[in-house]
Amino acid sequence: MDLLLQRQYFKEGTHSALFINGCFICFMIELPWLDNKRQVSCIPEGAYELEARTSSRLGNHLHVKSVKGRQLILIHQANDAAK
């Protein structure tokens, strides 16, 4: 499976479109790029392994693994990228 996240960077945040095997899946919002700083920045561009997870708070979501300098980066449903 080939996932591609196309990003547009803005001062207030990062807007993205997610594609799987070339097919559009959804739009995503992320924190702005602030040098990969924990809890205020989106992660660096790159290729990452994803792992399916489930929690009582977020339900089904994805864990982005092996992000340098970061832990427990999650892709999940949300209404606000800052939360």
C-alpha cells in the first residue's frame, strides 16, 4: 500500500491531502512547521511506517513510527489540529 500526503504550509497550520495508491482519501490538518518541536509542530516530511491502533479516547487511528526526536505521533479524527 502506498500512502502519499501532499502538504501546503501556512503560518497557522499545515493543510494536507491524503492519497492511498493514487486515490484521494481525505483532507488533513496539522500543526504548522516549527522545526519538529514537540506539541507545536508537524513532523518532518519523509517516509514512515504506520501501525493501526485503537484507544478508548480516539477509537481507531494510526501510529506514525520512528519519527526522529518524537514519540507517539498519531493520525486521528479531530476538529482542531491544536488539540
